[in-house]
Amino acid sequence: MVELESHDALWASSFAHAAGDISAALTGRVDAIEHIGSTAVPGLLAKPVIDIAARAVADADPFAMGEPLEGLGYAVHGAGPTNHAELAHPGAAR
């Protein structure tokens, strides 16, 4: 069952921290990192999972970005889509 929580102002800072780490790990491979999903909307009830989208630059292979992110605790989501890479942080609280 999905548990929704009241908006938490710390979600924005959690995203900012993660985005900084991801940006450093993928220097030159992405040109945008965005906080998406319900935790990105102030005042909205949300499942407490920070969803992040990173846009690969034109010549970067998004499927090759898993390795640099493994050191941050991310892992390729095995059942992810075939047209873009999807990674998850299994060490997160939820």
C-alpha cells in the first residue's frame, strides 16, 4: 500500500543534495537535472520518494550512466523502459 505524507520542505533540499552529487558524477554527460513527481509540488500529499530526471546531452549514452552513479548508491532498474535509462537508489529509506 502506498502511504502519502504531507509535504515536507526537506524534500527540496534532499533533491538539491542528490542533484549536486549526480551532476558531479555525470559531468559533461547531462545538461539538466530536475526534481519531478509529487514531492516536487509544495503543498501536495506525496509518497516520500524523491524522483529525479536527468537529461543526457546529445552524444551521451544514457544507458552508460549507471556505472558512475553506482558509487552514489544508485542501481539500474532491471524492469525499466527500453527508450531511456532508469536507476533507483535502493538504500533510500523508502
